[in-house]
Amino acid sequence: MAQSSNHAVGIDNTFRRKFDREEYLQRAREREEKEKEGRLKPKLKGPPVQRKPLKHRDYEVDLDSRLGKTQVVTPIAPLSQQAGYYCSVCECVVKDSANYLDHINGKKHQRALGMSMRVERASLEQVQQRFDLLKKRKTTGSFTEQDLDERILKQQQEEEERKRQRRERKKEKKKEKVADEETEMDPDVAAMMGFGGFRSSKK
Ligand SMILES: [Zn+2]
């Protein structure tokens, strides 16, 4: 009996969702109209954005300042403190130096800086000026071996000075530490642990 009613004509017992074709056709037409208007609008809105031609960087790219350093990374830390190279212009993190270079040379980044990827075509005059500039730089900045020696010496002196300062800082820290332990510890215990000996050898 149940079976016969299942096959009855005109009764829907499939439990599937049925769509009102007319209604959705109407909706689709409205959407198409809107899309047409929307598509036409931006063209009427005026000329396309003119971006400046590509310019060379006027700053040094910092790729290795954190080389060999250890950093604690947590997933809740702000983007700028997460593992990798942070781009403050696009607010994104790139995972390694090669990709970071690619990113800052890339279209998205340059666009954010207001530049297109087109390079300005240099005129003959500009090329000549550039040659003159480079020639001048070559003659004025004549470079001798003596200069090099001086520079090396200077650098060595600076390095020495830095080392000396580091050593002093370490010494001070040690002194503070010993002073702390002296106040905390019984003098006999301190002597037993070798702090007494350490102190006397220092003085
Ligand atoms: Zn960027």
C-alpha cells in the first residue's frame, strides 16, 4: 500500500529542496543587470592610475643583521616579531632572505610604494651625464694602498676598542653577581664553594 502511494503521480515525496525557477530566474536577471552596471562604472570613473616609473633603492637592504642570533617565536606575537623577514609596507612576513629580496623587488611591493614595473627610458643626455659623473668620481676618489692600510688599521683599532668595552662590561657583571652572592651566602659556604678564592685572586 505504501509502495503504490510512492508512485502516485503529482505527489512529491523525495524530500529534496525544490526551487522556484521563475523566482530565481528573476533574481539572476537582476544580478546580471547589476554586474553590467558595475562593470561599466569603473571605466567611466576616469583615467587609470598612473604610477611612477621604477626607481632604484636608496637604502641598503638588511638581510644579515640577525644572522646567527636566536629569537623566541610565538604564534601570538605581532607579525613584525615572527620568524622571517617582515615587510612593513605590505605588512607581511617572508620566510627567507631570497624570497624577501624577490618580494621587495616584486610587483605587489612596488605597487604599494606607488611605482609601476616600467623603467623610465633614459635619454642620450642622461647617459652622457652619467658617464661624466662616473669619470669624475673615478679621478677624485683615487685610491692608494696607503689609504687601504690606514683604513685597515683604523678598523682594527675600532675592533680592539669594542672588545675592550665588552670585557669591561663582563667584569662589571661578574662583580655584581659576586656581590649578590656574598650578601646571600654565609661567608664560610661561599669560601667552600670557591668564591673566597675567586675573590682573593681578583684582588
Ligand atoms: Zn612589501
